[in-house]
Amino acid sequence: MVEAPGALHGIRVIDMAAVVMGPYAAQILGDLGADVVKVEPPTGDMTRHSQPQRHQGMGALALNVNRNKRSVALDLKSEDGRDAFLKLVDGADVLITNTRPGGLRRLGLDYESLSARNPRLVYCSAQGFRGDSDRADRAAYDEIVQSGSGLADLMRRATGQPTYVPTILADKVCALTIVYSVLAAVIHQRATGTGQHVEVPMTDTMLAFNLVEHLAGQTFEPPRGPIGFPRSLAAGHRAVRTADGWACILPYNPRNIRDFFTAVGKPELARDERFADPAQLSRHHRDLYDLIEQLSPTRTTEEWGTICAEHSIPFAPVLDLDHVAEDPYFTESGLLSIAEHPTEGSYRVVANPLRFSATPPTVRSHTPTLGQHTAELLRELGYDDDTITRMTLSGAAGVPRTEESR
């Protein structure tokens, strides 16, 4: 793995989060150079047990959201485990958690308690709903947030059925929100010497995200039209079949549309008043999509790519994810590469896609095994080997067997 300081070198982040949202955010901070300590229960984050996996506790999902971290396994309900965690907090810059507020208060790990120990701490809590609402302690996973934020309703408007987007979009959008929120708070911390509580309520975050374009006519008071962005919700807003595959062919503005229909020998459509200006086009997206779908099977994907490139018309073949590792665009950039994990063997790494000229993101370490760094971190906190052994035997801390035998 590459050894290089990143933009966040010198910042310590405690990842006290589970599943995807918080761990993914913490991984990004790690990619950018932060020292990330992943605090897990002795049984491990639930993603460790996801399938597929080669070895117990190292599921594919865990490998994708936990690189550039050190893992410490602590039972935070035990006195020794909690004390060790609090010592970690004393030296931390940032803490990220997605535990529900009630549980944090019961453990004495809420913002008020931890900021009293470390006033510099940036404490980021992310959960399904606002902490000051009557929904604060409700369980919320991605599908709950897609429903509660109106995303499932957008799918209903587009397809007739309130389905879920087939990716954990809420988790990942909120993870990115955690990242930029934490970075803003760290800048404030560096300027003032004080931390703060940053809350990322998932449902609120996703509703704001969804309404950027879909508030539409309801933006005005009184309203000047319905909710919904016409281009996205129009029937036919999808990839189309070509003579030999699938592609997105997207004449986006009136000039694109004129050039597209001229290039395919349909001059009458190039002059069609329905597509003459943005106002007309906004009312006739479905007509445009229907026409593209009728024409798309007349040429191969490569032929459409050539036509669209010649006229600067947006175009992309549909990427078959089964073959993504064969696409030179992604492999030449290093976005996808094969690495050797110390316990898992050969595996495919998805690199951070950001490109910095001076402090590029790096993959400095593989996803750790559960508790891989427990003893190391406890020693850094001043614990001697006898105490670490006692904590291990009591279940307050979890360390790998190689450490147990030291």
C-alpha cells in the first residue's frame, strides 16, 4: 500500500459507526489522510458478516468501506471498555456515530458528555431523523429513508410503483454529507480551538437533496405548477436499445436536438416546434424520448457514439457492471485494481476517484480484521500487556489470537 501524507494528515477520527453510511464517510476521511480508528463491538460491525466472503468477519461490503483504518474491538457497556474508549476520545479531533441518541445517552457517550472531556471534539451524529424530534430513536435503514424522504414517491411518479432505487443511495449521499460537514467543523476547530456537534439527519438530508429539482412549481408561493422535474419524470426517460446493445442518447438542448435529427436524416423533426426552445421542450420531453427510442435500434452502439461525438450530443453506452474491470477508462486511471490483502488474498480495490495535484487520496492500508489494532492502540493509550490480557479475558476488549499469545 502507498505511504503518503494526505490533506488530513494529523487529524484523528474515531469511527464509532456501523453498516455503511458512517464507515464510508470515515473511509473517505482516511483516504484523505486522516488517522481513522474504527471502534467495533467484540462481535464486529454487521457488515463484516455480509456475503460473499472468504473468511469469517471479512465480507465484501466490509472490505469496501473500511480501508485506511485501524480496528479496535471494545465492549462499550463494560467499565474497562468504556474507559479505554474515553481515553481515545480525549485525543481525537472527530467522532462519527450513527447510534440512536437514546442509546448514546444511556452509555454516557452523547455530545454533552464527551465534549465536557474534550472541548475540541467535532462530534458528528447521523441517524434517520432529527435528534430533537419524536422520531429520533426510530430505526432507519436506507429503504426507510428512501420512503420517508419522498424518493420512493418519485419512483412512483416515474414508474407507477413506489419502489426503491437499487443502490443504497441515502446511505451514500448522507456519507458524503458527513464528510463535508465534518471538514467544515474541523476548519472551525482549527480557527477557534473548539469543537461542536454536527448532526446529519438522513431523512431531512435526502428530502433536501430530492427537492433541488423536484420542488419545481411548488418553489413559488402561490405554486406555479406541481412537484416534479418534468425531464426526469417523463415516461421514456431511460436508456434505449441500439442494434447491438443499450445506450443513453441524450440530446439535451434545442441545438442538440436539431443536430441529432439532422444527422439521422429527419430534417422535419429538426424543425419541430415542440423542441424549438427550452420552454417548449420542457412540455414535450416524452415526445422526444419516444422518437429517440424509435430511432435507436437503427444503428449500433458504436455508430451512435460516433454520431453523437461529432455533434457534441451527450452519449454513453450502458456499462455492464459484470465487465467493468475490463473497461480501459476505469482500469487505466487506477480506479479499479487488484491488491493483495494479508488475510483475504487477491481482491479488487475501488480507489478514491478524487484527483488532487498536491495531496492525492491514497490507499495506505487494507481493511483491518476485527480488533487487529486493539492491543496496539491500547498500548498507545498507556495500557500495559497484563491489563490488555485482563481486558481480553473479561471480554472488555477483543484482540486477534496472535496478540493474545504475546
